[in-house]
Amino acid sequence: MLGLFYAAYGLASYAVFFAAFLYAVAFVGDLPVVPKTIDSGTPGALAPSLLVDALLLGLFAVQHSVMARPAFKRWWTKIVPPPIERSTFVLFASLALIALYAGWQPLTQPVWAVGPGPLATILDLFFWAGWGVVLISTFLISHFELFGLKQVHDRLVRREPAAPEFRTPGFYRYVRHPIYVGFILAFWSTPSMSVGHLVFAVATLAYIVIAIQFEEHDLVGVFGERYRAYRRRAGMLWPKFGGGSQP
């Protein structure tokens, strides 16, 4: 029964994540298929709006970084059972995103605007390509483990968790963080960049650069020289070709 509960919890957490992910596409793309987007609503005063948006972005950054650290996980799994630790992380991250969507204060002053034409089409294509890179990259490394479903399934069938495996499939042969590359493409590729959208894009880019330092420190701790060698032959956010690869 406990295994079934964990499985139901994992599925529910994944459902919340998937809804938040789909909403993110429309939110950032300012697509009028959701109640609120990055540029919808009545703009308020600049300073209070910036403060609110910064706090919302900071909430996600702190949650996402702190809960991903090994030291926190060791403490956290004394409270949350290990099979649902990842699902809980995914759920909290999704709730932080939902809070960001709900509380975001639009700043609609234009930074740049590209009229209909080839350049606008190219920017739109890069936007969709970015989200595609994000999704494909999760499946390359194990989508269901990344979002907690494999862990609860293993508990349900009483399978011991596998040891961490170092692989560099697909995009990972040439760039170490293709998921982040996809987000950068999606957040910056827009024919119409507002002040609010720029704040979002700059803040998330800064977070990505900082988060990578923590993540790679943890990966070196797990894989040692294998990961150091990988850093030498694959780019961080820009693909490096001709450096060799490892299956």
C-alpha cells in the first residue's frame, strides 16, 4: 500500500509539473491561450513591480538550488522518504513556478519590436526550438528519473535504485547543459521584448550561470576525473565539436 501511495504521489507531482511546463511555454511566449502571460495585465509602478518580480524569481532560484544540493538531500530524506524525494522537489519547483505566474507584475514598455517578416519568423522558430531542445534533452538523460517517476516505480516493484550512471547521449556529446541552452533560446527569442520579459530573461540567465557552478561541483564529486575530462571536451552552454565523445 505504501508503494501505491508513493506511485500516486509521484504521478500527481508529475501532473502538476507537466501543467506548469506547458503553462511556461504560453507564459513566456505571451500566447493568449492562458489567463496570464508575461506581458498581460495592467502595468503598475516600475519599482514595486520590479521588487515583486525579483522576489518571485528569487523564490524559484532558492528553492531549485537548495533542494538540489546533496547536503540538503541527506537532511531532507530523514523527513521525506527517499523514493519520493525527487517527486517532492519537482512538486515544490512547480508550485514556485505557479506562484511566479500568478504574482508576476507586467512591465510592458518595449525594448525591441520586430515587425512581421523573416526575422520575426526566425525568432519564433528559435523560441519553439528552445522548448524542443529542453524536452528532448530530458529524455536523452532519463525523463522519468529526472521528474521522479522512475524512483516511485522502483519502490512499487521493490527494485533497488540503480547507481548513478555517467552518459553523454545526443546533445550531451557537445554541450554539457543542453536543457539550459534550450531555456536560454526560449526566453530570449522573441520578436517583441518588453522590459518585464527582459528582466525575466536576464535573471534566469544569471541563475543558470550560477546554478551550473553548483551542479558541476556536485557532478565532479560523484564522477571525479570522468566529469573533469567531459568538461574539457564539451562546451558548457555553447557546443564544442571535435573534442571526442563518450557513449
